[in-house]
Amino acid sequence: MKKGILCLLVIASLGMGTAVAAEPKDVFKGKLFAPNIILENRDALQLSKEQFTAIRAAVVEVQAGVAEHEWDMQEAYQALMLELDESPVDEDKVLEYASTALLAENQVKKKQMAMLVRLKNLLTADQISHLESVYGNR
């Protein structure tokens, strides 16, 4: 019974995470801009070659850094799911695996946030103003 309830809670929380990922709420709307938004507006922003190169480098850097943490997260979730198949379920192990997965996920989000801030810092005040006017009111 305890295993079933724990499994349902894990699945429900994972499902909620998936639902959030499917329809992300942009809490930084108009303040930070994803690389695709910047590149879609490349002509209007009149990005310099140096800006474009720096944006590309920032994206490549975060992608490389994120990959390692995503592997860690996946490994921890797989271990967690295997532990849920045990009878009885070792609550301490489940919580340890969940903590490991959440720490890796947090590292991914921190790297992504750092990249978004770096991208904004690469833009001029006029470029930021343009993006804010286009995307700030959506």
C-alpha cells in the first residue's frame, strides 16, 4: 500500500513537471530572452558579428554543461524507479535518489539562468528595449 501511494506521488509529481515543461510560464517575460528569440530578431536588433559569436559561444557552453547534469538526473530517477519496485521500499534511498535528481535539475536551471543573463549583458540598451517592447507584453 505504502509503495503504491509513493509511486503515485512520484508519478504525479513527474507528470506535473512534464505539464509545466509542455506549457512553460515565462516568469521572466520581457526581462530575459532565450537565444532563439534574440536570433529571430537578429536583423531588427542589428546584432554585430561579435555579439552573434558571443551568443553562440554562450549557448554552446551551457549545452555542454547541461548534458552532464541531465545524465546525472536521468541516472538518479532510474535508480529511484528501481527502488520503488522493491518490497519494502527503502524510503531513505528513494529520498536520496530524489535529492540527487533534484540537485542535478537545479544545476541545469542555474546554468540556463546564467546563460540568459549573459545574453542580456551582450545586448545594447536599444536592443534590450526593442525586445522588451516586442516580448514584454505577451
